[in-house]
Amino acid sequence: QSPEYLKITPKGRVPALEVSGGVLTEALAILTYLAQRFPEASLAPIDPFGLARAQAFNAYLSSTVHVAHAHRLRGARWADDASAHEAMRAKVTGNMTDCAKVIEAHYFDGPWVLGEKFSICDPYLFTIVRWMPADGVDMSAFTKLTAHTEAMMQRPAVQRIVALHS
């Protein structure tokens, strides 16, 4: 909500990426832009169904999982009553655990979300899974999510970014 950031995006609470064409906001748009901007990296499927599956996964993270997490810290977005904020916080562990169960059971086609290849789905999932322990999720129950996090941590670019936020 800083004045500097609000100049970049009046939304204030979403990621923003400034590129030659302007400012992009929202994780889904930014991830898709990066995949299309750097096609040689093969970050997204080129077939329509595969791309739609990637978008569906990232939409689930954005509209369901990320929102479930936000209830722990940002209840004031949805209610003014302090008791409502507490009620929202009380639901976070269960809601995030349910989300982890869905991802674990239905969204892994290989070591990466979409199969054998790293894609735009993987960094977003990595970010959200790193929030889960603080949300009260018992990660020992989620072997695929844990293995995914470990694989992500082997990537030099991820190591550099995690070091900046530690």
C-alpha cells in the first residue's frame, strides 16, 4: 500500500511486473507473459488443452488457495468485526490442508506439476507451499508437495530468490 507501489498498480496487493508494454499485474498474467516472452524455456505447454490445464491449476492457486491463506493475516479485507477475523483464522489450517490434499491427489503428473518438465505452475506452487507450515498444515502428510519443494530448492535461481527473502 506504499505510495510508490500504488503508482505502479492501484490494486496495491498483487504482484506487478513492469515491461516494455506497460505494467502487468496478477500472478496468472505475469506467469503466462513470462512463458510466452521466453518460449525457448518451454515454461508452458503450447497445445491448447495443456495450456488450459496449466491455467486452471494457477487459477486454483490464485482464487482458492491464496485466498484461503490470506484469511489468516488479512481478515479485514472481508469483515470489520474482530470476532469474524478470528473465525477466519480458525479455518485457515483446515482450509489449507484441504487444498494441499486436492493438489497432492489431483495435480501432479510427475515430479513437476505438469509432468516431467518444469513449468509456470511450479514457482507459484512453491511459493504457496512455503506458506503452509505457518498456516498450520502438517507437511509430513504430503510427500509430493514436500518432494516438489525439495526439487525447487535444488534450482540455483530459486536458491538466489529464497536467500533474498530469508
